[in-house]
Amino acid sequence: MFTEKLFKQTNAYTKSKLKMSKADIEKPIIQIKGLSVKTHEGEILKSINLDIPRNKIVVLLGPSGCGKTTLLKSLNRLTDLHKELIVGGEVLIDGKDILKASQDLPIMRQKMGLLSQRPFPLPVSIYKNVSYGLKLKGVRNKKLIAHSVESNLKRVGLWDEVKDRLNNPANSLSIGQQQRLCLARGLAVKPTIILADEPTSALDPISTKTIENLFKELKEHYTIILVTHVLRQAVRLADHVVFMYYGDIIEQGHPDDILKNPQTEILKKYLIDGN
Ligand SMILES: Nc1ncnc2c1ncn2[C@@H]1O[C@H](COP(=O)(O)OP(=O)(O)OP(=O)(O)O)[C@@H](O)[C@H]1O
């Protein structure tokens, strides 16, 4: 009985995906329509239109200050935390406009895992970091929680490294391990989208490669939106590249077109200078 329930819960996402028609799977998971973000001092995003395809890695590129992080923050309404930001337009996730105040924010945010430049583990144990989201959702079944902790730590390749010290504080891990722990914490609440803002910028090359390999595996089940300044990382990972400049999308498309055959002088210069 328990095994059956566990199976049902742990496979909920796969099943919901199987229920989707081919046409639904091919529809963009996110449609951004006329998204503008401004302050009283000026525009940060200038009426952006962008479709994010499902189960792909979409890379946001562009010089510092062009609005990449602001775009990511708009997708899970972290912009709400900055009262000075005035947000307009529509962000449709699976057809629902998440900018509408009536949306249930916590549920909407659960659909999105967030990885930042530096990992922010909670100041509790490794185990509690991964179980946190499920507990918040009201799950009390200890076997189910233990299964989730183990399977998500395995998924990010951390289980063998931490299985004998699950009760140690999360901040006893290396920065690379902490970043994978944060990814496991996010995956435990079964998001459909992962927002990653330069997630490897604080990591050593080996941890970076681990995260990159994970992203390649995870895109089978998740849509990943990745901000990076590392062009080689964009080449390695991107299915779709979006190049931004001063709050606008200048070019977007397949990495072979965007990175090897840029059409605008601005992008050509960026690819040469990296700025
Ligand atoms: N809350 C805010 N209030 C005022 N200006 C802001 C706010 N948030 C962002 N900005 C401004 O908006 C612009 C875009 O910032 P954003 O962080 O989105 O850029 P970015 O492309 O992610 O840059 P980087 O690559 O350096 O991280 C910057 O000029 C920034 O100073």
C-alpha cells in the first residue's frame, strides 16, 4: 500500500507529462508578451516578447546590466520584493498569466527552482535542506520524505558524498556541493522550470562540469533558463540563445545561428569582446 502511494507521488510529474498531447508538449511552456520593467528613473526591460520552449535549455546572454537577472526575477515574481519596480505585460506559464495578482504565488513559485550565483543552503542539516520543501507542503510521511531526500541527492550526484553525514550542517559542504544541494532542494518539490542565474560562476571547473552535465540530463524533464557570461558554456548547453542589450532582445535562435552567424553589429562585437 505504502509502496503504491510512494510510486504515485514520485511519478506524478512523469504521469502528468504523459497525459499531455503532442501539441501541448510542443507549445512554449512560457510565453512572455510585452513584458516591461521600469523604475521612476528609467526602463530596465523594454516590452519584451519571448517564447520559452518546453524541455530545452534557453540561455540568456548579454553584457552586464542588460536585464538578464530582471527577466529571470520577473518569471517567478521576485520583482515583487522590489517595490520600486513597475512591471507590465504578461508572463503566461502553461497559459496562465502569473503577473495577475490573483495567482497563488507560493504554488506558482513551486513550479520554479531557482539557482543563484552563490549557493544559499538553509542554516540546517543537509537532510533538512532537501526535506524542507516537502515539509512545507505538509508531507509528514517519514519514509516518503527519506525517499525524496535520497533520490534527489542521487539525482544531483551528491548521495555518495554525503550519505554518511546527512545530519551535518549544509554549510560544511564545499561550494560546489552546496550548489548541488540547492539544486536537490529545488528538485524535491517537483518544479517544471529551473531558473539559473550564473549558477557556476563561483564554482571550480570540476563542479562546473558536474552542474553542466546535470543540466543536460535534467532537460528531459525540466525547462531550464540559464543566465551565463561564459560563451563556451552557452555553446555547450544552449538549445536556444537569447541575446539581450539594454533591456531589449536583439537576436535569438539556435546557438549555431546566433553564436556562429550573428546578424547585428552589437552581437558581433559582444562575441568578440565579451561585452
Ligand atoms: N531594483 C532595482 N532598482 C533600480 N534599478 C535596478 C533594480 N534592479 C535592477 N536594476 C537595474 O537594471 C539594470 C539591469 O539589471 P540586471 O541585474 O537585470 O542586469 P544583468 O544583465 O543581469 O547584469 P549582470 O550580468 O551584471 O548580472 C541595471 O542597470 C540595474 O542597475
